[in-house]
Amino acid sequence: MVVFLTILQVLVCLGVIAAVVLQSGKSAGLSGSIAGGAEAFFGGKKKGLDELLGKITRWLAAAFLVLTLLITILQ
């Protein structure tokens, strides 16, 4: 049982890493503050994808937490 949960935890961990890496940055330094006004005026980046990746990240992080607690309890 612990081996299965550990494998599942590794897969969830890789999912969290992928979801975080695929998200766009919130700020890009000085150039982001200059271009930020233009992005807000002309439509900006893919907000739908970033929101979806944010939700996926939250769910995967919660699953990682639960799996970590389960593995700790079962050992």
C-alpha cells in the first residue's frame, strides 16, 4: 500500500512541477511593468489557460499534501 501511494505521490509531484512551469510569470521585472499597461489595454495574455493551470496546481498540491500525510501515517 505504501509503495502504491509513493508512486502516486511521485506522479502528483511531477504534475505539480509541470503545472507550475507552464504558468506565465506574474511580473517580468521592469519590462513587465512598462508593457503591463499595454497588455491590460489590448487584451493581455491567455488568462483562461493561466486560471486553469492555477486550479490544477491547487488540486495537485492538495493531493500531494493528503498523500504525504497518508504515507506518514501508514509507515
